[in-house]
Amino acid sequence: MQASSLSGKTYFIRTFGCQMNLHDSERVSGMLDSCGCLEVAGPEDADIVVFMTCCVREAADTRLYGQCSSCKSLPAPPGGKRVIAVGGCIAQRDGAGLLTNLDNVDVIFGTHSIAHVAELIEEAFADGGRHVRCEETDLEPATSMPWHRAENYRAWVPIMTGCNNFCSYCIVPYVRGREKSRPFEQIVDEVRGLVRSGVREVTLLGQNVNSYGRDLFGEPRFAELLRHVGDTGIERIFFTSSHPKDLLPETIDAMAEVPAVMPQLHLAVQSGSTRILKLMNRKYTREAYLDLIDRVRDRIPDIALSTDIIVGFPGETEEDFEQTLSLAEQVGYAQAFTFIYSKRDGTPAAKIDDPTPREVILERFNRLVKVIEDSAFAYNQGALGRRVPALIEGTSKKDPSRLLGKSPWNQTVHAPVPDGIEAADLVGKIVDVDVDVARTWYLSGTVVGSPR
Ligand code: SAM
Ligand code: SF4
């Protein structure tokens, strides 16, 4: 642990947005832990409050303002002075501009500046000033910093940062910069170390994992990475996100052949209309996407497919939307994240006028949600009567007598805690569950045999 004036201070981090942000928060925690700080459960007990922000959609953007101003009414912190820091995508996008509207914020640090968070907070405590660091040239990768994992049995492993795709609606490439892959051996070594420390499941993270390695080797090496990570002894590998235009046949082969790669694939489609896909700059057609799905299913017949879909892209017509509905019906997703288009200033799509009334977009959104619910329900029926291995994460929030775990197909699995066993002792263990109930968003059944 390095000597730091932050030693003994308490901190609390609230994270908005995607897994990449959640993992960045683990890096911020790791930095603060290494300075001798102590994490607490709520902002009221914290000397340091950190907000990790997201600007992918407007809703996440506006929430930051409410959160920061609610800090004003908190009781005084244990150390007498509270420093509020804002990181993540909004910090990177707006930089010092945020200080005007957020008058109680002391530190702003961008997505490339996580390595500097502790020194910025130290300075704010020392001089009472406001400190901002959002340089795009801060290249010390967050991925080489200490991190603090929330759980000891599973971990996120970023394999690359940034994105080169510039989908026309999306702000991510502007706030996260260009694709930058981590060194191959560093990733494999990290997973080896995680396995040694008892981790059983990793999720490889990137905005477009399929192009992993293109910047290092001149060509993608994701399939090779999957095989090497599979050789570390890790029991379960998930990965996200996968861009359909870059999903290569050798990656599908690796998914089918590496036993630890779970039969689950998140393949964001965004729209089922080739016309809209072109306007979105997605670089594939409806037909190419469906063909890809067929090829994946040929190799991995029970694959659980999930996706992201945007409803209400500017100029989307009823006919375009119906193409999305029919694609979703045809694919039969096990899960989908559905979003209403949110205009992001600075992106090409923000310049396209849209005459479509909000009620029409909402009505379409609800129709899509219904199709997804039906396909998720149908997918889960396939587990009825089967024995499913579930990695136990804890108990259900609503009912502590029920275990909550995850199947290899990324399904939530519930089961009563077996008699004579403490639920806490099963966290991180894999138990077999005989499934007798299959609902839209979960399976339920009875634990059989011994946990392992
Ligand atoms: N890189 C990932 C991919 O392409 O699959 C996605 C990352 S993005 C954080 C997650 C999802 O947010 C996207 O797949 C898209 O569906 C959605 N999204 C991005 N920009 C959006 C916008 N302006 N409005 C609504 N949804 C948006
Ligand atoms: Fe955004 Fe497209 Fe990059 Fe995903 S691939 S982060 S949607 S620009």
C-alpha cells in the first residue's frame, strides 16, 4: 500500500451504465483501497463520493444532476469534509463544463484518467479547490491498475477499450476513444491469476470483442484469445459485446470447441430493416445477420442468443419497425435489451429530423417488448425437466430462502436453499438444479446432489 493522505478516509461509488463502467469503478475502488481508504455502503458515511456516469442515453445523463444535488443534504462525513468526484463518460464528454451546473462537485476525471483519480482527490482535500483531468492523451491504461473485485468467484476482464465503429446514433467512440487492445499474454496471465485465486467465471469485455487484436496484429485474434483463455482452467467464459460484422467463422468454431465458452452469444442487431441498418452505419444487412445466426446455430444448436435493439431511430417507418419485429420473431432471442432512440448531440443521427410522434414510438416499443417476452418465455421452456448447473450468486432479494444462480445459458435460476445448508456457503459454488418451472425471466427447481 502506498503512503497517501487519503489513508483512513471512507468512500462510496455509484455507477451508472454498462459493464465497462462497472469495471472502471472496480479500478477506482482498487486505487482508493491501495491508498488505505475504506469502502462504505452509502454516501452518508463517505468522505469521498464518486459517481461513474454514462451518457449513452439521455436518461442516464440527467440522473447525475439529481444524484449530485442530493449529496448537499447529506449529514457531515466522518472526516469532516466530503469530496465529490465525477468520472465516466459524461465527465469525459463535458469536462470542466460540468463544474458550472454541479456546484458541489470537486473533482472531474475522464475515462482515460482513472489512474489519476487518487491524486486529484488528494489535491481537492488539500487545497479545497476544484480539479479536472479529462485529457484524451492520458494513456496509462486503467487495465494495468489495481482493482477491487466485488465477488471472488467471477470477474470482468477488459480485453480492449474504445470503439472504431461510429454507429451513427452512438456517443461511445467520442467519449471512449479508438479501439485499443490489451496485450494478449497480459489477458491470459490475468485469467490464470484469477483462476489461482478461485475465480470460476470470467466475462471478457470490450465494445466489439470480435475485433480484439486488430490494432496489435493487423488482424483480429479473438478466436485465438478464446482458446488460450479456455486453456487457463477457467470454468466459464462469457464475452460481450460482439459486433455482427466482425464475428468470424473461426470465432464460432472456438465457441463450439472450447468447453469453457458458455453457449451464450450477445449479438446486437439494433434493427431488422436493412434501410435503417445502413443509416445506423452498422455495415451488415438483415439477411447477413440472419445468415450469421444460422451459422452460429449450426455449430451450437442450443445457443442462447441475446441482442440490443433500438426503436425510433430517426425516420424509422412502420414498415422498418415491422422488419425488426419479424427478425426478432424469427431469431427467437432468449433475452434482449430494448431501447428507445435517444438523440446524442455530436453524432450524425442527431442531425436527422424525425417527424414520428412519440406515442407511435412508444407503442412500437411496447409491441417489441411483447415479442421479446414471448421468445424469452419460449426459450426457457426448453429447460423444463432438465438438470441445469447453476453458479450461485446469493439469494433472491425478495425471498432469502431461495438461491439465485446463473445457468451456462445466462438464465437466472432459483431454488430453495437445501435443508441444513447456509445460503452464504453456496455462493460461488455450482449446484445442479432440476428445473420444474420456466418463466419469462427465470427458471426454478430443486437442488440435487452436492455443490462443487
Ligand atoms: N458496443 C456495443 C455493441 O455494439 O453491441 C454496445 C454498447 S452501447 C453502450 C449499448 C447499447 O446501447 C447499444 O447496443 C445500443 O442498442 C444502445 N444505444 C447506443 N446509443 C444509443 C442511443 N443514442 N439511443 C438509444 N440506444 C442507444
Ligand atoms: Fe456504439 Fe456501435 Fe461502438 Fe457499439 S459498436 S459502442 S453501438 S459505436
